[in-house]
Amino acid sequence: MQGEKFLSVGDDLSFDFLVIGSGIAGAQLALKLAQLGTVAIVCKETLGETNTRYAQGGIAGVFLEHDSYEAHTQDTLVAGAGLCHEEVVRKVVGAGPPSIRELIGMGVQFTPSDEKSPDFEYHLTREGGHSARRIIHADDMTGEAVQKALTHRLQTHPNVTIFEFHTCIDLIVTDKACPDFSRNRALGAYVLDEKQREVRSFLAKCTFLATGGHGKLYLYTSNPDIASGDGVAMAWRAGARVANLEFMQFHPTCLFSPKEKNFLITEAMRGEGGILLSRKGERFMERVDPRKELAPRDIVARAIDAELKKTGEPHVLLDISHKPAEFIIQHFPNIYSTCLELGIDITKEPIPVVPAAHYSCGGVVTDPRGRTGIKSLWALGEVACTGLHGANRLASNSLLEGLAFAQFIFDDVSLLWDSIKSNPTPKVPKWQLGKACEPDEMTVVSQLWDEIRRTMWNYVGIVRSDKRLARADARIRQISEEIENYYWDVVPSRSLIEVRNLAAVAMLTVKCARARKESRGIHFSLDYPQLDDASCRKDTVLC
């Protein structure tokens, strides 16, 4: 800490709109809101460092004559295992093609068509759970192509102010800051400027959570380090409801390598003919599900998990080497080059893979317009529980959801804007440093972070039981208490804020998992292996 600037409290900043997060949901929404007024977009790292950037597969949308909105809707409902909100599913599916066309208009370079989609100008692939080819993609780097286009637009828009390396500490709501208000209302957020070592109040007429998910809650994840559940934790502390956090989707195929963490092997590889093998070279998915490698992700992930437990091996194999080398390199250039750098030639040999925490189907409860239970606070993207995904997300519906809800929320705000902008903003107290001191060491933070992730992986992973969840509950509660005691004694840093949020989301996830006395979708319990539609076919809502 020697020579580093001490933390201070800075002046307030005011905007019409505050968007927290810069992935596909937040970036697209910010661009739309900029038509109405001034927008602040806050991101923990650079503007382009998001979960979206790492998305490989693509965006689901109905474009071919033999496909239909009804088929996409039914595929989504089947994957969601009875918990999808059909109204939301139909609304999002219908928004797919125009939302994708909007990206094309921004210059996103999707992969052009071939003989498999001759009646559409772009190549469409198929992924697990889909009954037709409907995944538009930019080779195996779709997220990067989309993020690049959105980032460029944001950087050049006169109504958008970008705040990089800024970490939100907490939402500012009237229940906490101005308790005389009759209904809880969002006023903005307290934000840490990491470089200036300053906490400022970002005030806004409307606040939008687009903070992504919380994959870093688990030891193995496909998510980047920023995915620490900040939005869910902040919304919960502010008084919003959260739901369905027991449904963490584990992607079946993350590269197993000590040299490369968090590298996803897209589901599209199985869609294009990749097969799963044990380390002995035996195919095992055909014993599990008639759809084999194209079964929904939860089934594939559990099958791999069972294979690993049965054999004691550290990984299984994903093999596409039976396809022509030219085909593999053309369709999966990023995976090919990354694996080759690690000594794996995927045109000649299989890829070692393991399941990893990938996407949360739960989050902050919203209505079909993206509104939360807190006035002037909306949520969209992975941080939100909109009703689209139910108990299991259909592949490539996530980027679609971000695009669709950016439009839904913009439409909602546009209708309300004249009345919203006339609302007076109450005086907000500045963030209080109190008697907190600079920490003399940060090892306590890294130790608690590691304990949370190992506890969640071991006890709240792909397969759960009452005993495992009880152990997790006891340990996470203890860790949360340790973090809260430490948090109020020292000045906040990004790592401390993140571990506090991870602990909160871990506690909420365990609570949701213990409440669901059945196996449904992604949530599988050894003690309750069957579906229970009579009493459990409902969202797990925490108030």
C-alpha cells in the first residue's frame, strides 16, 4: 500500500440513465437509451471485457422456411422443463430476427451461408435441444464480433459516457438513502473508481442492471473473472426479489488444460458432428439419451460427470477429427488455433474436456418489460430472471435474450420518459467511509474466495444431495459472516467487493437449491431424483 493514494469520496455525477455492465444487453440498451438522454455506462474493466466477448456459439433466430417461431418456442419450453414463462418465450422468440438484423446493420460480420442454409444469406448451425438449424454465428467467435461492433458504437456516441475500471459497491435506493419515500425507488449507485481511488455517487433517473452472471462462484467455469454476481447481490441488498438460482447451467465441454483456464469448446462442435468419448475411446452418450451428443446441456453435463466419477479420470474427450481438416478449420478457427498452441491438433486428435459452470438461469426477478420490484430499476441479460430460460437455458438463447430485452426495456422507458424525467431527485447522502482503514494484507480475501468456490463446486455442483447442501449452507454462512465483519473494517477494493457479492449469491443459491425438493432441468438431487409437478412446478422466489 505504500505510495498508493488513500480512498476518498468524490463529487456526485448525474445522468438520465445509468447502465451497469457493457455486454450485449447493457451495450445495446445504452445505445438505444442514448436517443432519449445522457447515458453513463459503468464497467469493471475495459468496455469490451464482458461475458459476451467469450460467447462462441451464436444467436438463435428463425430464418429458414422449414423452421418456425412455434418450433423455436417449443424447443425453449422443452429445455426449460416446465418452468419457462410462455408469454416471455414467445415474445423473445418473435424479437429474434429483427434484433439480429439490427446487429447486421451495425456491421457484425456473421459467417456467410453454405449448402446447409442455401435459402438464407448466413450460415446457420444447430445446437443441443434445437429441432432445426437456427444459430447464426461469426465462425466460433460470435461474442467477440458482436462486442466489437457495440463497443465501437458506444465509444463514438456523443450521449454516452464510459467509465472503465469502475466497480459498483451498492445501489442507491430510497429505502436506504431516503426512507420517507412510500415506495422503494432506485436513484443510482455508489461506484468505486479503481484508478483514482475514489467513491462517487452516480445518480440517474433510471438505473439498469446488466452485470452478467456469477460463474466465478464455482471452481471451474467458462466465465471471465468479472462474473462475480455483483448485480444479483446488489439488487438483493437493495430489496429486490431473486429467483431460480439453483439453476446454474454447467457447460459440458470446457477445455481441460493447466495452461488455459476458462476456454469454452462451443456446443456447435457437437452440432456439426463432434462426438464424446471416454479416455478409452468409447462413446457413452448413446447409452444415456437417444439424442446422443445433441441432448440438452444438463443431460450431457451429467453424463460426463457420471463418466468421470465412474472411471476416476480427470476428463473425457470431444472428437471431431473424423471431419475433413478444412471443414474443422473453417468452422472453428479460434478453437483450432488455441488448441494448436497448446499442442492439440483437433483435425487429428480429440480435445480433453470437462464440464464447467457456464450460465445462470436465475437472477433478479423481472416482469416481461424488464422491470424489477424496485421502481426505476430494470434488469436484463444473465443477471435477470425473466422467465425465458425456466429450469434450463436452450443453447444460444442467451445473446438473444439480451438483445430482445434491450428493445423491450427501451420501449417501456420511452413510454414513461416524459413523466420520469420530471420526477424530482431527492438529496442523496454521500458514501460513508466511516472508521474503515486501509487493509494491511489481502490474503484473507483470496482465502475466502477460494473457500467459496471449492465449497460450491463440491457441494452445490452438477449433482446435489441434502447432505451436500447442508454442508454448503453451514460453511457459506460462516464465510459470509467473516466477510461482512472484515468488509466494514477496511476500505473497499474491487476484490473485496467481489468476494462479498460472491458470498451473498452463494448463500442465495444454496437457499434456492435446498427449497427445491425434486430434480428438474439443471438442478439434480440424489435425494429427489424425480420431477414433482404437483408441488414444485413453480419458480423458487426469495423475497
